[in-house]
Amino acid sequence: MLEIYFSALKTLEHLRSGPCGPFLDGFAAALERQGYGPDTAVRYLRAAAHVGHVMAERDASVSDIDLAAFEQHLRTCRCPRAKGGRRNHHTIYGARLFRRHLEKIGVCKPAVVAMRPAEPQLVAGFKAWLSKHRGASDATIGLYARDAISFMAALGAEPTHWRPNDIRCYFMTRASTCGRGTIEKMTTSLRAFLRYLAMQGHCRTGLDNAVPAYAHWQLAQMPRYLSGEQVSRLIAACDGDAGARRRDRAIVLLLARLGLRAGDVAQLRLIDIEWQAGSLRVTGKSRHEVRLPLPQDVGDAVAAYLECRPSFCRSDRVFLSTIAPSRPFLHGDAVSSVVRRIMKRAGLVTPFKGAHVLRHTAATEMLRQGVPLDKIGLVLRHSGIDTTAHYAKADVTLLKQVAQPWPEAL
């Protein structure tokens, strides 16, 4: 397999005669399967050969590769064939990938993972309850559990001893160093944890009321959205036949036409696209599943992407990363990152960035087309009409007609 990346006989002989020589052909085959480009694969293969020579100089075998020692060596490397041993991303990451390859084939033992402190039993039960009875996502469960662990560490492991004043003091101390978003999430997570404990009989009821609410006015802000011209520029920035451009176009159209959340796009599976029926199955918050119509331009964009979607990744997720090794998006943050890059490429300068602005855009566009609020709420999968009513403020011209004059000060 090395012949795919190297043609000089001296180079091939040098690589295969080194300490890592017996394993480089297999490593090269693994890099090709995972979709790495030729230039990147060459760098990683040279890094693998380099780490083998360093270990040999330290009288260590290939099975005892020490990545920390290799990084230390790179600081003063003068190896003649390593081009000065430049300590860059490719050298370090290539050595890391090679060690993982050796672990998979049984040559190296897996690195010892630092032991995490034991999770409190009450938190473990809380996580199971969130998953089973509330349908919370893994990201939400992790966030709530983290806050619960910190809460118990500060107030003690016995909830029956917790007092409302202690809870309030803990919250105010934490809130003094956090922003609005973090405070609101902490309020929700701590109240949910205290309600769970009360339901299970571990603490008295009503302690969740000791968690203060963050002062804000519901629906006070105007919805954030892009104009039609800006959306057109965003879509035009995805023109091209490259796989990455096709993927970006499909993502933007799903967000802007159907108002999907970033997490909905990240979790979209191949079986969720019902081509014959022209619909899309979406599982959103609380694992509530709905079917949405698939517009023609959105379906065409998704089909065009699937034609060039990396075939070596066996995931059933629709959208994959374009940088090798191609993997499915873990969560919605990756989708928002894609949208931010497209906005930058399109030259859009706005105070709001990310995938959620396209959800707002889809809602306001439906409103302009005369779609009733209850129908918009169905498409966006809102739990209540009050949330959808937020978008009624998007038509500023109409608002000016119905707004009452502010009484002049006497």
C-alpha cells in the first residue's frame, strides 16, 4: 500500500526497514479507507516512521510508543529524514493516529484513561429519569447532570439537610460569574433536579421554589431573521459540484425552508427521507416525531449531496463531515458552525450567526405569505401558541398601524 503514496525506491526501503516498517502498509490502507487525501496521508506515514525511530533510540519497542516522549523529542529534533522534526499538527496528529491503528490491531495496549470520580447515585437516577420520562437528549442530560453534581458537592450528599437559604446562596454565588444563558439553563436544571428528588422522597417538596428566576420579559425581543436577499446570497455561496458545497446547500435549504433546528439536521437519518411520499420524518425535542413536506428544491439538494456522500462511512446519518475521517455530526453545534462558515463566505455581516437564525427566517417568511400562526407552530413543532406568537412582531409595518401612542409626560 505504501506504493500508492511513495514512488522513490529509497524512500520505500527506508520506511519499510525502520522499526515501524511492518505496520506501515496496514496504516496506509487504513488512511485510504478513511478518505484522507494523498498529501495528508504522506505526512502521517512519515510521522509514523519518525515516531518508530525515536522509540528505538530510547530502547523502546513499537508496542510501547509514548506520544508524550515523542512530542518532547520534536522540540529539539534534528533527525536527518524528518526535515528538522517540525512540531506541527500533522506530525503530532499523525503519530497519534498511528498509535490508535496499532491499538486496533493489538500491537499497542490502549492508553490508560484517568479514573473519573464516581457519579452520585442520585444523579445517576436523575439521568435515567430524564431519558425515560422526559425524552431529554444526551446533551441535555449531560448538562443537567453536571449542574446536579456541582450542586451536591456544594450542599452535601444528603438532600434532607438542604435548606432553602443554602440553595439560594449557592445559586447566587454561581450566577455572579455567569452570563444570562448559563444562568437560565442552571435555573432549569436545578429546579428539575430538586423536583425529581422530591418526587422520589429524597427531600421535602417545594425546594425548587428556592431557586431564583432570572429577571427577563418573555418574548420581549424582536425575532432575528435574514432578509430574502440575504438568504439568496447564502444559498448562492453554496454553488458548486464539490461534495462540501452540495452538503452545505442541502443544510441551508433544510434550515431556511422547513425551519428545522440544528439538532434536527444533525440527527437526520437516511430512512427519515420518504422519497415516494415527498416527506421528511423529524424527531425533535422530547423525541416527538412529526412528518414535514419535502419541497422540491430541498429534495433536489439532498439528492445531489447523497450522490457524492462519502461511501466509506457506514453511518445512517445523512450529513457527514467533509474532513477525513468523515463522521456524522455529533450534535447541532457542528451544523451551526457550517452555517457560520457559509455566512462568512457569502459576506453576510449580521449581529446574529448560526443555524437558529434560519429557523426564525423560515417562520417570518411563512408569516409574510399569510400562513396562520397555528399552522406555523405545527411546522416549527412548538408546544404552545405563545412561542409562535413571537414571530407576529416581525411585520414592523403592521405593528406601527396597531401600536397605541405613548402618553406624553405631564
